[in-house]
Amino acid sequence: MQFEWEGVFPAMITAFTKDDQLDLSTFEKSIQAQVDAGVQGIILGGSLGEASTLTTEEKKTLVSLSLEKLRGKIPVILNIAESATKDALAQVALGEKWGVDGFMLLPPMRYKSDDRETVAYFKTVAGATSLPVMIYNNPVDYKINVTLDMFAELATCPNITAIKESTRDVTNVTRLINRFGNRFKILCGVDTLAMEELCLGADGWVAGLVCAFPRETVAIYNLVKNGKIKEATAIYRWFMPLLELDIHPKLVQYIKLAASETGTGSEWVRAPRLVLEGEERANILAVIREGIANRPLLVE
């Protein structure tokens, strides 16, 4: 399907049962909550989706269920996060076979490739598909920075059309626009910087806490794009303690716990992750429950 990299794209959590199986009924409920809130697409198998722990068959199941549930209403994007180029190419081929609408592409995992190697990797993988590709630039977590000069090389690939901007430097949005105009769509990938980057011209938001608070996330995006900055700021200020759960090494456990509390998911994670317990769990629950208790009234 044809789509634009604009709006809110949830990085979907993967629902598991207590005995470590895919929880498809809860996952379907999660998708419906996102659709009801008005998101513009969903991303499967990202870091928040515990991609490194999913089998190929489980990824296929999640894609198939999503496509069946959505029926072309919004795009289904598959994340590609592999260590070897040949494995990334194989995953792209499978994604196309399964019927996904586009890909989010990380740099090579585990090996810190240099600039030449990173560009070659992106070009090779993107060149194996005609589907739209969004490059995920997250040097903080993945130790590889995709520079402006590297994006200039990638601009020769017509289907590399978007950037998930997660450098945590909001000025990079301005640098990208100054250098490339509208050649790439820019989507903020850090929840705690989303409103700032949207105000600076970012086209969308690859969001994490949206998995627990979809309506509030979409409301901020829509208000900013409609120039209602004061209204968006009020929601954003309420949201910030919750959004900070997205920038912690245990973001998966934290966001899943939040989704469990709001009824849009469950807290079960796949080992080696473990569900939260003790003082840590109590502290995170306090943040989540305070946010729920003070949830803003949204005007449709």
C-alpha cells in the first residue's frame, strides 16, 4: 500500500503469556487501541518489541495477525535488526513474502561498522526491496552515528524515504532539513524529545509510551501540527514523567507494566528479561498510577 511516513507510528510491544508464548488476543487488543486512537502505522519487531528474542515463525505470526486485523487501513512496518547482511536480506525477503508495507532498518548489530561499511549495508539491504525504508539512527544505544554525509550517499536510494531520528540532539532535525529539504521524512524516535522535534519540523513520532497511552500521544501530534502549541504543551507536561520510562535500559519492562495498568497490554516479558519486582516495581508503578490518576481530559 502507498503511505506517508507522517503521524504517530507505535513501536509495538510483543504480548507474551506467563508461560512465554505469544499472547495473540492481548496483541490484537493492543492493535485495536492504537487504531482507535488514530495512529498512522505500526512497527513490529523493534527493540521495544523484544525483536532479538523472537523466532522467525513468531515474527510471521505477528505480521499475519496485524495485516488481517488492519485490512489495509494503516501500514504494517517490519523492523530489520540483524548482525549479518545476508540475514538482513533474508528477513527483507520474508517480510515481502508475508506482505508488510515497509521496513525500519537498523545498522548492523553487535559489530560497530565504520561509515563506509554502514552505508554499504544500508544500500545493499534497501536495494533488495522496492518497499519504503526508514533508517533508524540511534548512536546512543547502537553506537553507530549516521551522519549527514552518509545520508547524502543514502539519498541515491529512492526507497530510503525516512529517518527515525534518535540521536537525542534536537538540532539534528534542523540540520537534516537544511541539508535535504523534504527528501527524507523525519520521525522522532525519543519520547522525551517528541514535541520539541515536531515543533522543529519533524513529520512524525515513532513512539513507545503510545503502547499504554495511545490517545494522549496522538493528541500531542495532532495539536502540534494544527498549531495548538499551548494545548499540546499541557498534555506533554503531564506526560513527561511517563515518557521518561522510554529512555531507561528497562524500557521494555517499564512500558509493558504501563500497558498492563492501562489495559492495553500485559507485563510478561521474555527471558533474559524478568518482570519487575520489589522496590523497583513499586517505584515505577507509582509513576504510572499517578499519571493515570491525573490523566488529562482530551477534547475530540
